[in-house]
Amino acid sequence: MKPSVQEIKEIRLAHGGGGTLSQRLLHELIIPVLGNPLLNTLDDSVLLPDPGSRLAFTTDSFVVQPLFFPGGDIGRLAVCGTVNDLAMAGAVPKYISLGMILEEGFPVADLKTVIGSVRAAAEEAGVLVVAGDTKVVEKGKADGIFINTAGIGMVPANKTVSASLAAPGDAVLVSGSLGRHGMAVLSSREGLGIRTAISSDVAPLNHLVFSLMESCEGVHSLRDATRGGLAAVLNEIAVSSGVGIELDERSIPVGEDVQAACDLLGFDPLYVANEGVFAVVMDQREADHAVQILKGFEYGRNAARIGRVSKESPGRVTLRTNLGTCRIIDPLSGEQLPRIC
């Protein structure tokens, strides 16, 4: 009798060959964890029900190193990253696909952990994994596992948000403390000798966004502050809308542990990646109410109003520092912290 997936400790090239081991990997490890009526058909394409509304569609790839870090792993990161991209378009996420490229020799125990994280994150976000694919490459051709996802969400007919819709007088909000994901990943890198208790903030944000959009009519722009951090996404909004954005450093939430780690390593928290934080640009008349809505969620408890949109200096982000000086927050040049998502 041939060994089952559970008895095999490492991924073999044959697991990606389309034969018996491929079928066992699918039916003994993946389907029992992620299975649902749409996925279980195992057709080459899934037939989705007619949504009766506008669709949002996104795709992303995840190559984080290390694969497991404080607060999460590549599986949770892949689901949350895709869900959050849909939410930033004002969409209600519904379906995602899961494509995995596995390296020969990858431990099956680690794969089971990743698949379990995918399921837990999908259940938390309220989405279904409805399609997928698995390939295996030779040892040395990948960092254990790469994941590609695509996501589909439904956009309410009366809701439109875009980086191009920020207007002078708008308020700028942030949903949580900055820099936790980037610092958590960095502290887990072998050979760096960094020891901190910082955990990643990786989380699905769609429930926060849905509540915000339902309660406030004046939400103009949403962006999750991933690669390049808050600085990158606010520069994108400033350029797209042709406005200036003015921030107040005293109002920007940064945990003491993250600030200490950034000071030690020479990082600016404004540029450090997050996976559970998003920026909001909205009508200033609703801003304080919006902050209270966000604070009602676990992932929004550190939400804050941090700045305003101006007609001055279009395309530029500036920061009023704790010392009362003003500095320009330029777009990120190069890669400050590689392989964080």
C-alpha cells in the first residue's frame, strides 16, 4: 500500500505531477480543510452564482520570508492581503482562489499548518476558497512555498471609493498602530539577533470597512498600508487626487515597542509595512464619528485622526513633527524591508 500524505513528511516532485500523489495531496490534505460545495466540484473553472451587482477583482502573490512569524504565517497573510485589497475598493469579499508553488522537500507538517491558517482566516473574513492549483518545483527553486491568490467581491451600487477622490478639507484617518507587521517579520529573520515581543497585525479588515461605509456617506479614499507603509499610500492618494496631505506626528499611533525597534534599526514607522492597518480620507464632518466606529472593532482600537487634505502643495505629503518643524514625506525610494508579503 502506498503511503498517505500524512505519512509522507516532505513534498516530492511527484506531488505536482498530476498522478496518484497529487490526488492524495488534494483529497487527503487540502479538500478536508478547505472544502465547500463550490470547490468540491474540482472542475477546471468554478461557476459562481450571479451576484446582481458590480464586481471587484484582485490578484496578489506572497513570498514572505520567514514563512512563519509572530502573529501569523504566509497562509493567513495571503487570505488577509486579498480580502483587504477588495475591501479597499469598497467591496464585500466573497470568493478567493489559492495557488501554491511548493518546493521539493517542503515539510508536509508545515503545509498542513499553512492550509489551516488559510481556512481560519477565510472563515474570519467570511469568504470561500473556491478554486486552486498546486505545483511542485525542484529543491532550491523556491523558498519553501509561494502563494498566489485572486479575489472577487461585490460592490454596492451606491458606493464608490478611489485614490482620486480626496478633496481639500477632507480628514485623514488611520485604523491602527503602524509598523507591527514589518517589525515582526524583521525580528524573525535568522542571523539578525533581534529579540522583540512584537507580533504582526495581519488581519482581515473587511468588517471594519463595511461598518464604516454603512455608517458614513463621506468616505472618499481607502488604502491598506502594506509595502511602503502609510507614507507610500498617502503619496499615492495625494498624486492621484492632485492634493496635498498634511499630517500631525503627535496624532499618528505607533506602539512604544515598534518605535524602539525602529529607532534601534534606523527605520521610520511611516514607511514600515502593515497588514492590518488602512488609511481613510473622508469628509471631515464625519471623521470623529468614523474613528469611534473603527475603535469598536478589535483591529481598529488604535484608530486615530492624523491629518487633513489641503489644496496647497498638490501631490505632496508633509508632516508637522513633534518639534514643531515640517518635513516632506517623500515616496519610498528602493525597498526598505524586503520580502514582507
